[in-house]
Amino acid sequence: MVKQASLSIIEDTKNHKFLMIKHLRGINKGYVNFPGGKKEENETMEECVIRETFEETAISIKNPKLVGYAEFP
């Protein structure tokens, strides 16, 4: 079974900055990354992006756009 996860790249176009979060627990504790997480069963990738972004930042996004994907062994 292939596991899928999302990353939300949110840009402040006025100030040319990107939103990133610092992980406070778990395997990524202390690391900075874009908001995101694992896709749940029966959830679309768009729903995953919206949910994970809100859970980690309290920002509600609409109409996310796919800009790419990566595969890891």
C-alpha cells in the first residue's frame, strides 16, 4: 500500500515570504517544514491539504493547487 502525504506551500506574495512551522513533538521535533501530513482513507488530496493546513496553522485555505509530487523509496 502506498502512503500519501501533503505539504502546503503558502506564500505571502506581497512580502515574498513562505509560511513554515516548527515541529514541537514527534520524529520531526525541532525541525522546520511546510504544514502537511498523512492523507486519511477515503480523503482526496485536496481535502488532506485543507485539513492538515488548518490543523497545524488554523488557516483555512480554498482551492489548493497541485504544483508537484515526490516519491520516496
